[in-house]
Amino acid sequence: MRNAVLSSSALLAGVIAAPAMAGTVTVTIPRLNVAEYHRPYVAVWVEPAGGGAARTVAVWYDIKKRGNEPGTKWLADLRAWWRKGGRSLNLPANGVSGATRAPGQYSIALPADLKPGAYVLNVEAARETGGRELVTVPLNVPNTSGRATGKGELGAVTLSR
Amino acid sequence: MSPLARRLLTAAALLSIPAGLSAHRMWLLPSGTVFSGTDSWVTVDAAVSNDLFFLDHQPGRLETIKVWQPDGTPGELKNGSTGRYRSVFDVQLDKPGTWKIGSQMSGVMGSFKVDGVEKRVGGRGGPPPGAGGQPGAVRQPPLTVADIPANATDVKLTETSSRNEIYVTAGEPTTKVFKPTGKGLEFAPVTHPDELVAGEAARFRFLIDGKPAAGIKVSVIPGGKRYRNEEGGMELTTGADGVLTVTWPTAGMYWLNATTTDSKTTTPRATERRMSYTTTLEVLTP
């Protein structure tokens, strides 16, 4: 459902500013053989290579729709993302935040209005009773391509056009 | 007794008095420094010990500890309790921003002579009256500056002031609680103390009476001493602008202590002012 919203808004942006698709990132959440498994919190964000404000592309966490605590208590465990901009993001964020995902491959459209230039794409995962990992891939807009692989909490992170 | 021996004894006596100035380290250890969500609580251990952060000597004193909310107004300390080796308390971080938790203490200590007998000012007070003392006898209260008689000689007084403060942040960091008072030794961070990352240099300015404290000595000691051989501390000095630069070798909790003396006293007949600043800092992995 979230994916549908995301891609349709990207499509809309594509119509307005064609052909400005900045590309797609594919994130793999590996299946782990552990005694106690919880789906990881994952944040995907883009930073200008020369430094500058981070832009969150996606954050998956345990959204709670009831009660006083909307599920944001453990977001600081995505500690790099939290420091680089997560803490200033109002959640839930339309088209950005969503529920945690099961192991598998997920494609996320990069923001269509990313200006051409050099960036670093960051993917961070933190899992309850598990580990935490940060994977970075150099990102060139509009020639989007690249690949990196995590060691434990994340599998392949692939950039494509 | 030679003058040197006497001076050493006096120095030893002075050192043994307030916990903040002895070899024992006072520390506040928060359960975390970076919090998200809308209902965050921090729980804090307060204790005195040599090794950081092991509970094996004395508890901290809760009555001296205060809480500052992100807007600088007083906050509330909850669920306080004092055990044999530690005190513990909670603070509900019900407002976003950076909170300050800690204590500020000041006093006067030293010695004087009356009719050739040396007496001490400050500290823990004298033993109970009578030789040996009765079981359960109460120690005599410490002498104060007001107790120094007119015929006292060899008056040696030192003003002491110490701060022990920690910083915890809910949501986005703020800086209002760093506003200096302009009195004594204070911490005016350039790098926010809740944004420390291993491998990155952090810069903290120290102020004395609101002005940059150049060339003061600062010890930075990582916790977890029991699990390694060396203390692993760093002995650093502030620059001419009062700024200390620390590069964190690894993530973890660090105890930081700055101590300095000068002669800008406000107590009559005091010749020295001794100031210390202590904080506990959490360094995260990149």
C-alpha cells in the first residue's frame, strides 16, 4: 500500500518534470536464522557527497496507531540516521515512513527532484535483540548505479536507474 | 615536625576532605543520552568510586542533585533511592530538547592555629568528644569560617566549588541549558555533548567566571576499566581560547574532569580557589 502511494507520487512528479527520475534503490533484508527474530527498523537516506543536509527517503519502524506512544521510542537505535536528520523529521511522514518489512527485496524510488550531483546513499538497519548495520553507496544523479552488501543485518543494496 | 612535613600533612588532610577533590571520583551515569519517542525516561546512577563506572565505594547524595528542563527552568527528580553503593533516580523527559542534571557544590576548607593547636575548617568534622569515643557517639560538626577566633594564626583557607553535570536529549538537541552563569568553572560546549561519535573530534570550551579558561588540565577516562589492563585515560589541556579538543578512540561512556586553581577568592582570608567540573559523556559508533 505504502509502495503504491510512493510510486504513484513519483510517477506524478515524473509527469511534471520529465524525465527527472533519480533512480531506484533496492534494499535486501536477509533472512536470519536466529532464536528470536524481529523485523529490523530500516532507514534510507541521501546525503550530498560534499556534506550537507540529509534527506530521508524511507524509514520503516513499528508504527503504533493507538496509545500515547506512536511507536517512535526505538527510532534513536537507528543512531546514524537519528543524528543525521531522523530526529528532526515529523513522523509519520507521508510517502517516507512505513511499517517494518519481512525479509526480502524492496525497491524504493529515489526522490524525483534530486538535483544532478554526487551523493552518498545510506541504508541503516537495527534489529531488536539483534545487530545494527550501516551500508553506504556512492550515488551519482542522474547516472544512478552502484552496489554494496551488508555483512549481517543488510543484504545487497543496489542502485539502478 | 619540619615545615615541609607539616605542609604535606595539611595537604593530605585537605585532600581527604570533600569527595569531589579526593582520588575518588564522583560520577553520574545516565542510562542513555539520546532518546526518541514521546514518553522517554532516563534513569541515572550517582556514586563515588575509583574505577569507572563500578559501584564499590559510596553512593552519591541525591539532595544535591537538580534537574534543568530544556528551557532552563527546574525539572523534577523522580523515584530517588539511596543504596549502599549507589543512589539512583529517574527523570521523565516530557519535553523535547536537551536536559541538564547535576549538582553544584561550594565550600571553604583549610586550617588555622589557636595556642599552637591546629584546627581544620570544613570537611567531615572532628571525632566525638572524649578519648576513644562512646559507641554511637556523634561526630562534631565541621568548623566554618565563622568559627575562626580573632586570635587565630596561620590561617590557610581554600575556596572550593565543583559542578558535576550530565546532559540528555529527547528529540532534537538544544543549547539553552549551556547558558553560563559567569561564576566559577563552567562547561560551554562547541560540539553538542549528545552528538559525540567515535573517531570524530569534539570541542568543548571551558569558562572561568564567564571568560575562556586557557591551559587548564582535563582528564578524560573511559568506563569499563575492569575489562582491560590500562586505565586508558587521556590527559588534555585547553587551548588559549579555552577550548578542549577530544578525539574519541572508541564508543562508550567517558568520565571527564577538569580541575584548576586560582587566587580570585571572595571569602575573606582565603588565598586559593579550587574549581572542578565533571561530566559523563556518551560516545556512539559512527
